[in-house]
Amino acid sequence: MRKIKKGDKILVIAGRDKGKQGTVLSVSADDRVLVEGVNLVKKHVRPNPNKGITGGIVDQEATLHVSNVSLVNPITGKADRVGFKILEDGKKVRYFKSNGEIVDI
């Protein structure tokens, strides 16, 4: 189980885009996350008339390392650390360490 999953709202805590918030689009196996609207880079695209692609310079999201992002606590609106608990029924869930609220319901 990972501390950050697809669909989580995160805050960038280090790097060029520090302070920006976004939603996780994907999490890769090598501990990198793709966040919507964060860490935009310019990619040069070659035109391909067969596929209907026009050439030019396109902005797209690049991945961030998972250590540079933190989960946003919806109650406080701030970044918060995440831990794991095992409930009485044996289910493993994530929780915020500051107030003990469960992330996964």
C-alpha cells in the first residue's frame, strides 16, 4: 500500500512548483507521481499529417518524486503526514498523523 494514490489531492512541498496543489493522475512503480497542472515542461512535437498531429511546442506535465509532495488534509487544508492503521476488521487504511482522521473510507 502506498501513502499517495491516484486521485489524491496533494501539495508540492519542494522544488520549482513549491506551494502548488493538484490531483494525482498516476503513480509509477519507481516512486514518481504525475500531478495535474504541476511541473509543466515544454515538449517539441514533430508534425505527422498521417495521424493529424500538428507540430509545435506543447506544454505537458512531468513526474515529481513522491518525496516532494504531501497529501492535503481536507479538514485543515494543509499538507499532512500519512501513516497506516489496521482496523478491527483487519482492513489496512491510511490516516493523517496530525489529527488521526482516516483518509480511506
